Amino acid sequence: MQDERLIVALDVPDAHSGLQLATRIGDAVSFYKIGLGMLTGGGLALAQELKDRHGKRIFLDMKLFDIGATIEAAVRGLARFDLDFLTVHGDPHVVRAAQEGKAGSGMQILAVTILTSLDRADLDAGLIKPGDIREIVSERAARALEAGADGVIASPREAAMIRALPQAEGKLIVTPGIRPAGTEPEDQKRIATPAQAIRDGADHIVVGRPVWKAEDPRAAARAVLAELPNPR
């Protein structure tokens, strides 16, 4: 049985490049993330290809944010693609609308708390309320889960705090900002190793550049999996 805790981010320019990468990785990975950057490069077509022809699970990372009616309509349309995860911003009105839109499908709505590339200085520049970033992430996670989110997206540094929330019982925690031992953080600011993220309560980790930039992406993915503690 494949270890679905690892989600590989296909952060490449287009569907053709994404399919080539997934082919190189082969059966080492069963779960892929397709993000906003590939949307105009055939991202939804790639999602269908990987899902229908290759049996992969798909995480569509759109981070949707708009008025409720627009969110509901957008999510209803995306639910037809039989996706596994979809991200929206964690504002309660967005989460509630997304849940309405996905009704009748098996797609799970994951709420974004604070992007892992942001730190306190970035929040100040965006006029986000003062305070410790971990506390803000925890508060946003609690409110999103209360609004009906199936899980949250947060940095691994906040995973343990979120897992301890009463609202997080039975919910998913998915952590980007993962960097295997010995790799560079690049533009991520709140990072952890794969093993630490899982130990702190993450259900899934998202790894992109350390896999797709590797000379041998399949071997890089297997190395990440080898770092994970045994499933509970």
C-alpha cells in the first residue's frame, strides 16, 4: 500500500511537464497537488488525466476567496472533477459557501490559515492584526473548522497547536513548507522536516521543489517517504 501522507506539488509550468514529472516519479507517489500557477496551462486536464488514467489522488490548490455566492458556484463546478482536496481561504463565510458548493461530492475543503511564505513583517504590511503568528494561525484554524472545513492548511510549526484544538478532532491538517533534512528553505519561512511535521500532528505533508528539482525525482520522493515515522 502506498503512503499517501506525502503529496508532491507539481509546481511546473503546464500539464505536459506535470505529466512527464508524474511519469518519472511513477508508483513512488500516489497523491499530487496542482496549484493556481498551472491553471491556465491545463491544470484541470492534468488532474483528470492523473485521476482517471493513473489512479492518483488530486489536491487542487486554488486558495479561493470571494463573496459567498461566487465561491459556492466555483466549488460546485470544481466538484464535478471528482477531486480529493480543494483549498479556500479560511474566512468563515468562504468556508461555509464552499461546503454548500461541494454538497453531494466526496471532495474535502481545506481552509488556508496563514501562507507558509509569510512572517510577522508580512502580516504587518498587510494590516493583519498584531500578535504572535502562531496564535493567529490557531485562531483562524479554529474558526474555519467551526464553519465546517474538513481540514486546514498550516505551516508545520503550527501543526501541534492546531491538533490540540477541540475543533480539530477528526479533521485534516495538511502542511506545506516541508524541507527534507539538508535542503534549502528558499522562499519558505516557517518550515520543518517531514518527520517533525508528522510527529506534530500533520496528516499530509506537501513537498514540491525538493522533489521536482531533483536530478532523480523518484529517488527524491522515496527519500522523503523514508524520513516519515511509521504510520500510527
